[in-house]
Amino acid sequence: MNWIQIGNLEDIPRQGSRIVMTAQGEIALFRSVDDQVFALDNRCPHKGGPLSQGIVHDKRVTCPLHSWVIDLESGEAIAPDVGCAHRHEVRNAQGVLFLEAKVGACKA
């Protein structure tokens, strides 16, 4: 696995996001109110909107362009919308964050 150190938990505000640049492109990191961190490609499956600029609520983000809601745990759009943003694994090692940045696709 290709794990890269990307910063600290405290670098991401609760219910907020930040972007990291990787060889695969922009990856948006999201922090929930209970300090879980999720990583998705920074492109909404609908029209490619910047998910990092969306509103984080519970374990979901609402795209700022057309209000699609994306589940942060799976990357899947919430029904009735259909589509997904590729999800990346994140590890939190005592407040230091590591990202597995690999090319992939959503589950079919």
C-alpha cells in the first residue's frame, strides 16, 4: 500500500474539509463532529463540483453546485441520486493522518 502522511487531525476543522494534492489529483478530506476523517476525490459524481466546498453534516457532504448529498463512508450519492465519488482510506495514528492515495473506481 502507498500511504502518505498528509497532516494532522487538527488541520481539518470539525464538520469541515481541506484538500490535498496527489498524483491522482485533488482529494478532499472531511472531518466529522466525532473526529472521523474521510477522503473522497474532490469531484461530485453529478457535474464534477468541488465537494470540499460543500456543507459537511453527520457523515455526509452536500455538493455546493446542485445539492447532491454524498455519503462520506462509501462515496455513494444518497437516493434518489445515483453515482459515487471514489473513496480513499485514511488512517489516524495519534492525530497524524495518512492517506492511501491510489487510483480506483467506485463499486459497481
